[in-house]
Amino acid sequence: MRKTALGLQPRISVVIPTRNRAAALKRVLYALEKQDSSRYSFEVIVVDDGSTDITPAFLASFAAQTPLNFKYLLGKEGSAGAARNLGVSRASGDYILFLDTDTIPGSDLVRKHLSLQNKFANSPVCIMGRVSMSPELEVVSQARLWETELDAGDGRLEKVDWWTYRTANTSLKRELYQQIGGFNPKLIAAEDTELAYRLAQRNVRFYYDSSIHAVHYHPMTIDDYLFKGTMYGQAVACWYGESPELRKDLAKRYGIYAVEISTGKKIKYLLRAIFVNRFTLPFIVLCGRTCRNIWFQVSDSLYKCAYRYRVRRAFRESLSTVSNN
């Protein structure tokens, strides 16, 4: 790590997990070099979690020439949560700021997070900024367009529910993170929401400031989108098994079947299973692709229908495996 002026410790540590996303990571790191905050006020920690592309070579080259207080670590090819835990374990800032490998920060992002964290220095809070889709990806071929946007009002700073939390462009006290043990390394998705739940149990409040802006640059095909659904289904099965008190809420949020849901929702689940299953899924995806350029709204609904099926199927299969073991 590069030493800061006069040996001062950085106030905030930016932690970024990455794996085989060199092109996007370059954009993120170059944007961090252009922050309007003093480079002595923050450090940047990248955890390379088993990349097989040019990421290792790029990080070595970047570390040798960047003016940032920068270091990179080698992960153990686990989950993104495990990689973040490793990064935080080597952080020295009072606060942790999470960015994803494809979340490009605005030039004032670090300064605004640090300013708000200082404002709430005596309160347990998590600050969330806005993440919008890159204009380069606002095309119909992109399988996911708006899901990164937080459904919140236009106020500069407002309190939001912990369910809305997603990791990228968020900050909190390092002490709070350490108190709850960081991310659950067993979750390959939904690890951000599960972390937020445990933070909320410690009376942490969540605030959203739309002026803290980052751009999400993650090209995604329909196959990528469906694979993400599988990941979420597997992760939610693990979470469901570990948090019995949340099972009804998890079933409602992710559309999964649980004995805790009402009879009406069980009937809806059965109807979905009749019309959306492994036999009809290829046809649903084909229809979505065919009408993508003609009737986008219908295509988007079909894609989401297929995605939710993959979540339900992976959840059911993963829960069955856990039960058998």
C-alpha cells in the first residue's frame, strides 16, 4: 500500500471484489483516480477472486503507477461476500465504501459518502447512493435494464427500508460491519440483502441519497440473466434454512414456495407451475427474444417470468439437497 501524507490513515476504505471483469474494472479504477476528494482521505482495495483473464496483469501494472492509496489482494475463488470480507479485513479506514467491479463512481462519490458518514458519526447508519444503468447499455439487446435503479423518491436524503439495500455504492462504519461478522460467505447471491437484515437487527438505519451517483456497466444477455436467477434461488435456499423467522418474507419477496405462505399464495404458485415449467420455458424465452425489438414491454415481462422460474426451481432443488444432507 502507498503511504499517505504524514502517515495519516485514510478515513474511508473502498472495497471492490472482482473476477474476470478487467474492462469494467479499469473504468472503475480510473474514475477513482479522478475523485475530487483528497487521495489521502481514502484507500482502494481490490480483491481479485481467481481471475483468469488479464485482470492480474492489469492490477500489478495499475498498482505500480497509480497515485491512489491502493492495494490488491488474491481471494480464494469463493463468493463475492467472502471477497469483500477479505478486503475489509485489510482495510484501515473508519468507514467502508463498497463498489462493484462494474460500478463506475461519479467524481464526487467518495467525498459525499465521507461527508454523510461524518454527519452521522454518532449514529449507526448505512448510506446508499444511486446506481443507474450505463447509457451504453440502454439497448433492447440488454436483458436487464432498470433493476439497478432504487425505487425511491427524489429527496436528497431519505430513510429507506433495509430490503432495498444493494451493496454497490454504499457505505457504513467498519466497526458495524465487523460487529455482525460481515457478509455470509455461503451466499452466492442476495448476500447484500441478508447483510442488511442483520444490520437492521442492530438498529442500523438506511439512508438513500440520489445525488451520490454511480453508473452500472454490466452487459447482460438473457442466458446471463437466467443464470443469475439460478444463483439467487440457491442463495435464498441457504438463507431460508438459516433464518426461520424470515421464511414468509423470503417467500413473498422471491416468489418461492414455503409452507408458511397463505393458501391463496400457494394456489398462485401452483398456477405458475402449470404454465411456467421446464417444458414451456424454452418457448417463453424464444417469444421474449422474438418480440424484443417489436414489443419490448411484453419481451421484458417474458424475460422476468423466465428469471423467476429459475429462482423457484433452483430454490426447490437446493432446499431439497440441504434437507437430504
